Amino acid sequence: MPINSIIKHDEFFHHYQPIYDIQDWKVVGYEGLFRTRALSTPEITFNIAKKNKKLYELDSRSIHKASQTFLKAGYFNRYRNLFINVFPSTIINPKFRTFIQQIINENAIKSQQLIFELNENEEVNYDILKKSISDLKNLGFLIAIDDFGKGLSSIKSIVELQADFIKLDRFFLEDLRNSEQKKDFISYLLHFCHKFNSKLIVEGVEDNASLAIIKSLGVQYAQGYLLGRPELLS
């Protein structure tokens, strides 16, 4: 079975995409993106892992390998922050807290340097998830809500999970120059973030016009092909 081989032999790697402070024009972190040549897409890979009850094993191995690669390349010292996707079922797994503490302790990484991007394409007990995230935050780890605006569930998440980062879905940059509604929504979300101590990251920046608009609106953090494509670390 391909998924067993992928997990057993670490037949996967990560591309890393920069996240920019577009006001000061500097890289503030990278997102680690899972890749494998064994199957056609990461989504298919994780879906197969889930069907075969291997999701936690694959997800945790991905986190470990992504952080190790980032560390060995010296990027924790140079750029500090690594954003990495994680499934809710991984966060609530009883093994996860010990696992992630071992990564921190063994590699002298600060917990604040790992930001877990919550993948919401999975249903779990929300009360248990809130408790697990609260425990992680008490240990110093940071939480991001990924693809905000893509689904209604993420609205509940930013209110109840008190995310440190909100990553705005690329939908809001489509034809942004002609949409007062989208501009106003971004402004409202910035106000929310400032009031409740979160940081907004706008995803999908692919042209200079969109970059100029979000910068003028006061957005500080952004990610997208215009700023840097996902690639192996040099």
C-alpha cells in the first residue's frame, strides 16, 4: 500500500513559501507545504491516510520532518517562524502534546516559533479541540486559522479559538480593485485583529495591484506567488 511506504520510508518532503511583512518589506516566516512524488496531490495522500487510519502518523511525521529541515537549513535563526498545517484530529490526539514538546526540547526551538495552521477540512469534537488548543497556547505555541472566509466554520474558530493569526483566503483578492465589499471586509477584519490581538495574513497575492491595495488598507502580512513561490530551502 503506497501510504504505508510513504510513512515508513519518509517518501515526502516540503516546499517552503515566504510570508512577508509588506509594510517593512521583510520575510517574517515560511509556510511548510507537504509534497510527495508517490501520489498526485497532498490532499489525496492525506485522504488515503485518513481512510487507512494513518492520518496522525503521517501528519506528525510531516511536522517533524518540516521542522527538522527548517532547523538544519538555519531558517529558525534567520526567519524565526515556521507555519505548518495540522489536522484537528492530530491536535486532539493524546500523543501530540508529548510529541511536540520533544521536538522543541531536542532541537532548542522556541515554542513560539512553530505556528500550527488549523486545517478545517475535518470534523472533531469542538470542545475537545478548544481544550487541546488552549493547552498548546499555554505552552507558548501559536495557532493560525487557515483559509478564513472559505467556509462558515472558520468564523466560529476565530471567535472561540482565539487564533494568533488569521490567514485570509485568496478569494478576497479576486478582482479586489473593483470590489468595495471586499475592501471593507478586509478593513473590518483588520479592526477585529487589532482589537483581539491577532495578526492578519492575506493569502494569494499574485499581482502588484492587489499588493498595493492591501498595503494601503493597512495589511501588514501577506503570502503569494508575487512575493515568493513554494520551493525547497537552499
